[in-house]
Amino acid sequence: MTQSASATSESRIKFKNPPINELVIAMYHLPVTEMRAQHIGIYWQRIRDRYPICEQQPPIASDTPAELAMTLQNMAGEVYPLPRFWFSNADKPTLIQIQRNAFILNWRRGANNSYPHFEEVEKNFWKEFAEYVNFIQETLGNKVDVVSRCELTYIDIIEKNDLFSSPAELKNVLPLVASQCDVHSDSRKFVGINSAVTYRINENLLIEISTKLGTRVDTKEMVAMLEMNAHGTPTDISIEGARSWYQAAHDAIYETFLNITSKRVQQEVWGPL
């Protein structure tokens, strides 16, 4: 049942009720040093009909000291460093984030939307990225064509189900935690987990997997959170290289997800299409 990393989208297993809560596609590039707050307003006007809400957040720190300094420092003519901006629509699941050295798109599950699957989210990412690149070229005369890092992140929320109703039953859906769950006894209860592991797929691609137990804010129900973050740098640091990198990252996350979740939960709870 496990698929190879080269499986096509047509042959991949897709689920009726996948546990995915959020999908994040992030591209980090050389900082656009000329960008100022007034330019953000111009960009917002271009997308405001689709993303009427604009918010400010602290910048995401880069992995490299040079890019971190460039991201956080004040540029000439600025009183404060340019923050990260969120653009969203209360009625839609997509969030766009931009900062001087990054373009990020989040798909987020809401009460009235279902997961459209990776292919649709990725298509939307490239559509919105093209609009952003056009804005940079037309407004600032710059290009966004050197990629420093790519990330692809899946955040899964596994709610109580027929196989998972207590912490000790987490092993029924995530067999990789069985060694911790099996230490459970009358005198020693397994009540939580916060673990992380990293796998190297190739020299340009790592996957970090974290597992946590927690409770939903709204219902106070126990849930397990499985976060899978693929990150790395395209071989040729180009936009086309990034396209290939995201495909490889998705293939690797897909295969790993099938390997670390139980076949029973795949069949009986999430339900293959």
C-alpha cells in the first residue's frame, strides 16, 4: 500500500476525511531591499478585492546570519524594520504572507471548507506568486529570481476517533510512538508527548516531523498534532528549481505520511477516495 516517491498524482492515495488542518508553501529569496511600507500599500491595492484584511506580524527569521541581518535591520528612510504582512479574507481559507525576503501561502481549514489537495493549493501558490513578482518588477524594477530556501509544511490535527480516544491509544494511529505508549502501566500513565525527528531525503531536502498531544481551544477535546516540515534549497537556486523542489518535497512527505500513520486509521477513519 505504501507508494513510491515517484508516484504520480493520479496514483496517490487521497482521503475523504484527511486530518490536514493547514498547508504552508514558503519561498525565501534574496531580500528586496528597496521595498518600503508604501510599496506594501500598492501591492495590497492589487489584491484587495480578494484579500481585504491586512495585518502586521514580526518578520520570520532566516536561517543564515546575513539574510537575518538584512531582514531585521532598518533600511535607509525607515524608522522601524519592515514587518511581515498578512493578507486574508474572512470567508476564504487562503492567507498570503510577505516580507522583504519571503513569499508564503497558507491554506487553512475552516468550519465550511474542505481540503482541495496539494495540486490545487500549489496552483494557487504559483498564481499568487506570479502576481507578487509582477508587482515587484513594475513597482520597484526588481526581480525575484534567486531562491535561498523552500519550505513545505503540513499540519495535521488528529481528533478522537474509534482508534484513538486516550493518550495510550495514540500508537493506534501513529505506530512510531508505540515505544513510549507501551511503558504505560497502572502506576505510570502515558499522558503526553512532544517529540521531534529529522530525516534526510537528499542533500537538498530534509523533513522534520513533530508529534504533540494537546486539547482544542474551542471544545477542550484531546487531539494529536502531527507537523511535517520539509525544507531545503533547490539545486540551481532558481524559480524553476523551486518548482521541482516542491514536487520532490511533496512526494517525500506523502510517502512518509503513509509510512508513519497506521493502515487502520487510513482505511477506517480517513477513508481512501
